[in-house]
Amino acid sequence: MKRLCEIFRSSRKEEMYLYVDRARGLADVPEALMAQFGEPRSVMVLMLDSGRKLARADAAEVLDKIEQQGFYLQMPPSEAELRRRERADG
């Protein structure tokens, strides 16, 4: 499956992103989530297929969530993930 997706960055939480179908936009994202997410800032539009490599998400899972609920929410990394990054970079 392929889908043209738009990715939005949260204005309230660092490294929190929403992936949505470009044609539907944010229409399927619940109001309660948007209130926590803050002002969405578009960062990228891409053609996503299940084989595409993403930095912190599984493309097949992203596509499945968009199909099921209309969006995929990528949460910020955990403290353990941040420590692993620091060790790998340092």
C-alpha cells in the first residue's frame, strides 16, 4: 500500500509528530489530541509505502494506523532512548 502523507510537528512537545493522509489532512484527528498537540506545523509531505525506512517509526505501522484511525502519532523518545542516542553520538 502507498499513501501520500503529510507530517506535522507539535508546537508543544519536542519530537512529537502526526502523520496523516495528505488528502484528509487533520480532519480525523480528535479534538482532545489536537488540544494537547498544539499548533500543527507541517514539516514534510512524502509518498509512504510499507518498505520505506523511517527514522523512528515503522512505515507499515504508520500506514496501518492511518488506515484504521486516520492518523499516526509519533511520541517523543523516552529517556532511555535519549541516553542511547547520547552514547552513540558521543
